[in-house]
Amino acid sequence: MKSLFQYLKEVFLGFYSLWTGLKLTLYYFTHPRKEIITEQYPENRTTTINIPERFAGEVILPHDENNKHKCTACTLCEMACPNGSIKIISVQEESEDGKKKRVLDKWIYNLGMCTFCGQCIDACPQDAIIMKNSFELSVYNRNDLVKTLNKPGSKLKEKE
Amino acid sequence: MENNNNIPIDDLTEEFVVNIGPQHPSTHGVLRLQATLDGETIKDLLPVLGYIHRGIEKMTESLGYKQSIYLTSRMDYLSAHINNQACSLAIEKGMQIEVPERAKAIRIIMAELQRLTSHELWWGSCAMDLGAVTPFFLAFRDRERILDIFEGNTGNRLTMNYITPGGVMFDVLPNFASSIKELLVKVKEHLKEYEELITGNVIFQHRLKGVGILPRELAISMGCTGPVARASGISCDVRKYHPYDGYDKLDFKEIVIDGCDSWARYKVRMEEMKQSIHIIEQLIHNIPEGEFRAKVKGVIKLPVGEYYQRVETARGELGVYIVSDGGNKPYRMKFRAASFSNLGALKPITVGAKIGDLMASMATIDLVIPDIDR
């Protein structure tokens, strides 16, 4: 008799706990607009999408309006990169007063090898490179992933 | 015609080997379990590793100290911040630099948020392993909000590389404290829903109670740490016994339950989430002002010697052991990962049980496969 009572109690408790759980599910079923975190990507890519300013995306070398950048070709970023995705090619240039100076020739960035760890940005003493918060980086051709970041004819920005 | 009724039942059955994984929906990753079955009873269980071995320990020998840290995010990817912290602390020990108070506070907040995300994901996947799909989506709500905070402050969602030797990469955003306060209110509300939906459910309790019993002695001899060991009545929280980054100044309880079964492991993690919230609440109201990063040279060189640092990740104890020969690259870097030791306990607790209970045991041990293989 006692075991029967125990059995029935368990059955009742089972149904009760099932009901409390299902009540919550039913609540969310009838309140579908409450706390939606789903992003309607790609429909919202031009409207409501919110990519934080600090999002670690593609590395860029910003140029000002006079086509000047801040990179001094010190290669600290190249040394800081764990994957070897940065290659800096510099040339020796002679200025008017006869001093030899190292000048950036090509800032080559291999996007395919980048893990977006941000070590290069951290290592740069001039703050010449930044990470853009762009994330749609796929291309059709693998060779397009290797980019030259400095624009043709660009020069080093002189310090004020 | 032959009458099978006269033959003893033992002679009729035959052992059968089933490979669970490496690509199986309920194993969370590329772990292969070679289970020898007799009917539904597990006779033997052999975990086969190596499907996601990347040689992280060897890779660190060719990278510098700073560059090695980003690799540690990829070991236990659900405790990326805590792994970064462990590696940074070990390097700081060698360099003998003092971390600013502000950086310490940010580190602890980030680590506890990470523990929260990890346990929330575990809660969802644990219920999903046992056949309930709804919890998985509910757990991802809070996790998504925490990941948004990570994304805004550190730039990445999963593999942050935010904690570096000397402090943290960047200062937190001005709205960091207010956004976390807002978040914690929600998380606390949702924790109640979790209890309502799953913890009180009789079917769920029956699947876990008395299943996968890991006795105290076995847990010690297998080297289990973290929630798995604490559910077997072993007090082993590194945050309490070897405090780092100012955990000794905070008030929190170590959850130890003497249940030894899967249900105890479930309870430990649910209580730990509340403790994590409690820790964050103590810090968030007064994050110290000042520097967020001590001055560190571009290329780090450690003095000749051996350095060891242990931290408590969401899965247990992570140890980082660095041997330095004085150069700018580590001579050897060894990681003692929690999941590897916890996996060792899987065989003794499942042999002799039914195959249906294997999933329950695996779910509550909470394995992360890249942490096992490295």
C-alpha cells in the first residue's frame, strides 16, 4: 500500500514538474517578441547591424587626404605577428642633405594567414595601422587575399 | 529444430564494438569513444584522441612569449580569457612585474564572465544531450549578451587575446560597468527560469541521480579538478588555495557537494554560476582607477629558470609551466589541461553502466576536446 502511494506520488510529481517546465515554454511561445537576440543577417546588414568600434577585423594603413601614411618601416609589426602574415619591404632613399633613410616600399598583408589577434596594432609605435571593424572579407580568388596596404605614390607623414 | 531455450543466456550474447564519434552530434567535438557493448551494457570504453591535435606546446617554442598567448585561447575555447590569464601570470612571474590594480579587477571580471558563459553553454548542451532542445536556445540568450560585451571591449567574441603580460590590451569602454550591471539583473532572472525548466524536472533528475558515480578516492587518483572533483567532495578550488590577481580579497564560497554522481556535478555548476555573479558584483561598483597596463618591453625575455602558474578555469585547474633558457622564446611550455585529466575518469564511471547513461556522464563531466588534444 505504501509503495503504491509512493508510486502515485512520483507520477503526480512528474506531471507537476513537466507542467512547470512547459509553462515556461508556453510563455515564450505566446510572447514571441520578448527578448529576441537573433540577428536577421544578411537582411539587416545595411540597417540595424551593430559592429562594435573595437571589433578586430581587417588591418588597414590609413592615409590622409594628401596620400600620406605614418609607417616608418620599422618592421616591429612583422616581428610581432605570430603567423607571418605581414611582410614589409623597404628601400634605402637618399635625401637632399645626403642622409640615408629607410622608406616603406610595400606593406604586404596576407589576410588569409591573419588570426586577428591584434599583436601588430599593439606593437606599432607610430599607431600607423589600425583594425577596421569590417568582417565580410571573403574573395573569389585566393591571390586577392594578399594585399598591399600602402597606396601607390604615398609618402611618410612628417611629424609636426 | 534447435531449441534456444536450453542454452544459457550468456552464450547467446556477443560483444560488439561501437565507435561513438569522432563526428557525433552528442560528443561536442572530435572525440572518438570506442565502446565495447554487451547488449546495452558498456564492457569497455577507450577514448581515442588526436583528431584536433595542433601541437600548441611545440608551436610556442618557435613563437615569442607574447605571441604564444593567442594560442592559449584556442585550447579551451570556452575559457579563453582564463587561459590568457594563466599564461600571462606565468610570464609575469618570470619578469617580476607588478600588475596595476585596475588591470587585476578587469581580469577577474572578464574571467568570471567567461566562467558564466562556459557554464551557461554547458547547461544548454547538457540538457540537449539528455534530449531537451529548448534549454539550448534559452542558454544562448545570456551567453550572447555576455559575448556582446566581450566583442565591444576586447574586439573578439571567442578567442580574445585580451589579457597580456602586464595587464590588459586596452582599457574597458566607459559603459562597461553599467552594461554589466544591466546584464547581471537579467542573468539572475534567467537563472530562476533555468531552475524552473530543468532542475525541478523529475525526468531530468532521474537521468542524472545515481548515474556516473565518481567516488572521492577515484577522483583524486585520476587527477580530476574543478566542478567534477568538487562534486565528489574534494575541496580543490585554485582561487581559494593559491589565489592570484586578488581573488584572496574577494568574498565567495567554494561549492563542494558530496554527492559523487552526475546530479552533484550539475548542482555544483549551477551554484558556481551564482558565485561568479557574486564575485562580479563585488568588483563592478568600484573598479580602481589608474593604469590598465604596466610597461612591458616589446620583446619579452625571461631569466633562466622554471615558472609555474595555476589558475581555475571553468573546467578545473590549468597549469602553465615555462622553462626558459634566457632567450626570447620559451625553451618549453607545458600546459596541464583540466579536461584531459577529467576524461580519465570517464572510463571507470561508465564501465558496467548502460550506454544511455554514457551521454549523461559525458555531459556532466563537460569535456572540451581541443583542451584535451592541444
